[in-house]
Amino acid sequence: MGRGDKKTAKGKRFKGSFGKSRPAISPEVKKKLAAKKEEAAK
């Protein structure tokens, strides 16, 4: 268990992959983050 285990979040971070334990940012969430950033810049 740990860095070499692709089934754990730490293993996913180490390998640089995404999946069930560490999902990638969805397009919907990206839009919300971009909107918040623009609002904060004003």
C-alpha cells in the first residue's frame, strides 16, 4: 500500500493518473472555478 499502489489516492498522485479514488476535475467544476476566479478579480 502506498506510492506504488494505483488503487490509492497517494499511488494515483505518484503515477499522475486519475480514477475512482482520485477523480479528475470535471468540466462543470472547471466552469464554476473559472467563474469564481473572474468574480474575485473584479
